[in-house]
Amino acid sequence: MFAGAFRAEWIKLTTLRSHWVLPIVGVGFCWLVVFLTANAADEFDFVDGRELSELIVGVSIVTVMLLGVVSVLATTGEITYNTFRPTFAATPNRWVSLGAKLLVVTITTLVLTATTVAVAWLGGSSILGDDQSVSLSDRGAQGQLISIVLLGGLLTVLGMALAMLMRNSAAAIAVLLLWPFVVESLLAGFLSILDMQGLVKFLPYLAGFQIIDLFNESGEDDLLSPTAGGAYFTAVVFGLWVLGALRTDRRDA
């Protein structure tokens, strides 16, 4: 049953144009910025592989955010056009279909993100060539690249969770994209005014972005460590997914 549900979700994911356009834009943007920056290495003065990995990770944030949007659209699209109805009719156990969708979108994101950062690294380091000495072992560069792949997977799960909870594409995308850059910044400022800075480190996205240094365990004293931040963000993300799945399971398709 699960194999059939997985195959059905894969077909649904790959047959819509928007599910292709956004990943292409995200991946292409990352490669373009990294390659152009590496080509101008004399101006930016790269020192080691860590700086190249930081560039790739910084630009890849856009990539993983867009892949998260794909996860939102893949879920809300079924709600909007009632394609959940035949899916749930064919698979009465809705958790099987939702689990299959989660697995499909997450695996797709992990593969695309891993491919994106790998090609960006290979292309960037090749362009730098003999002019700069870069290595994956430079100050944990390899671990940082792996970390952004893990973060991409979590953002995809979050996108599906928000879609199931809000059941509206615009609202879910707005929360996914604006929460880290607008809402949490405002909340951090508000908590600082109230002299409650100690709570800032528990803002979900702020904690989640600490995962980028997961394999290096570096971080600021006033923030959660990469391991603690990653674990906290993972718990929040999957908690929201379970709530969204419960809501979807208990209401009419």
C-alpha cells in the first residue's frame, strides 16, 4: 500500500509546472552567484574552503526556501483542487498518503540540495583553481555543506506542516518565508525591550539556523548550540507536521 501511495505522490509532484520552475530558479540562482563570485576571487580574496562553503550555504538559503515553497504548493494544491478526495478514497488510511507525500517531498529536497551544493563546490573550487587553496577539510567546510542539506529537509517538512494547518497557499508561504526575516526580528526586539533576551534563543527559526554549524559545534554564547538548536527546531517542525496531519485526518477532504 505504501509503495503505491509513494508512487502516486511522486507522479503528482513531478507533473505540475510550478514544481519544476521553483527548484530550477533556486538551483540556478545558487550556481550563478557562486560561480560569478569565484570568478571574481581576486576582488573577494578567498582564504580557504570555509569561506567558499559559507558563500554556498548563504546562497543556498534561497534554494531551500524555494524548495519549502514547493512543499507548500504540493499540499495546498491538493486541498484547493480537491485531489485529496480520490487519494483518500483509494487509501482510506490518510496517514499512509500523508507519510508518502512527506517522504517524497523530503527526499526530493535532500537530493536537490545535495546536488546543488556539490556542483557549486566543484564548480567554485575549479574556477578558483591554483589561485586559491580550498579544501573540504578547511575549518569544517564539508560539515557546513552537509548541514545546509539537513536544514533544507527540515524546511520542506515545515512547509508541508504549515500547508496542512493553514490550508491556504498564500498564508502558508508568507509564514514560511517572512517568519524568519520579519516576525522573529520583531519578536527579538520586543523581548529585548522587555529585558527578556534569554528567550530570544528559543525562537524556532533562529534556533534552526544554528544547525548550519552542526558538525563544527561553533556558536555564540547567547544562542543555542548547533546540536541543541537543531534538535529544538526538528521537534518544532515535526510537532507542527503531526498537528497538521491530525487536522487533515479528522476533517473532510
